[in-house]
Amino acid sequence: MPASPPHILVTGGTRGIGAAIVETLTARGARVVTHGSKDTETAIGADLADPAAAGALWDRALDRLGGRIDVVINNAGVFEPIAVDASVDDWHAAWSRTLQINLQAAADLCRRAILHYRERGAPGRLVNIASRAAYRGDSPAHWHYAASKAGMVAMTKSIARGYAAQGVLAFTVCPGFVMTGMAEDYLSSRGGDKLLADIPLGRVADPAEVASVAAYLALEAPASMTGAVLDVNGASFVR
């Protein structure tokens, strides 16, 4: 990492895990630009369902950070159901939206970051927030979500293998259930006690726990860890 405070872009950084990541990094002295669904005093608004949005977000973040980004943390994502017996049009729309937001936008930002690191002749890091679902799968209504997160894991490993010699380090975090508003709603709708019984730790993760792992990878993890996938799921799925 550079001697000066690292410059970091965090997508989906206005709530839940993303907000915890931003708070943790800021407390540790990083200069952070946050992405959210709309422009605010502290966040750059971008709808990542738009194929052009990731590129525009990169350009605006780069400008705010004075022309240098050292780390990208791809945290933005959606978890929206689609039934197997939905209409073909609805089915395709759901898959397209989830893959665009969860995977393609992250890929676009990783690409821009790698080109930026190469242009500057400087090292850089990518931290992608995937999910336990990448390995374990998810509910019958969330094939597309699991597929998008599995794609993110494979993408990150490919980046790590392809660009390590150029100083680009890439890592994945795979949380299980995390106590955000989204997780609370899902736990309630699926019978919270039954789901909790599947977690040996006996509780879901706190966003700060995931944030601590993301911050470690962004700031401290040794270069030899590149390509690593770190699980944060209370032993509900072990590999």
C-alpha cells in the first residue's frame, strides 16, 4: 500500500455491510469514496443495473480521489427472488438484473482498476464481497443470486492468477447471513429459528465482522494471500 492514506472505492457503501466497511476503513485512516443508489453529500449515486453506470462511477470516484485509486471493494448487490414458474420474460429480466448488478458491474470496476494500476505502474487491491451461496447454493427462488456470487469467486481467482506478477492482489469474502435489514426480513420469512439451527455458532454475523475481514484484505493481507476466499458464516458451510 502507498505511504500516504490509501484511496479506496467501496460500492454499496451506504448501508449494511458496505456502511460497516466504510466506517472501519475511515477509522483506520483510509480516504474512502462511497457509492450508493443516489447522490448525497457523502456518496456517489449510480444505478449499477445500467451497463454504463460502473464506468461512470469509476470516473467520478477517480476524480474525487485526485486521480488515484488503490483499492476497490465490490460490495453492491441485490438479492431478489424469481420463481421457477415465472414467465419467461420475468425470468430473463430477473437473471439479467442480478447478473448485471452483482457480477458484471463488479467485473467492469475490476477491469478499470487493473488498467489504472497498470497505467500508474503501481500495485493495487481488489476485494469482492461474494456469498456462502457461491459454494452452497441458495433457495429455489435464488438460483441467479448464487450463480452471480459463484461467478464473482471465479472471476477473483482468475484475476489473482493473471495479474499477481503485476502487483494486483485480489481477494473474496464469502459471508453467510449477516444481520442487515435484508437478512432480518429473510430470516423472518423463512423461519428464523430453523435457519439459526443450521449455524453452529448460533447467530448470524454482525456487519462489523465482515467489515473487519474486508479491511484486513484491503490494507494488510500479505501478497501471498492473493486469490484467497475467506468465509464468514459461523461454520454453516465449511470447505
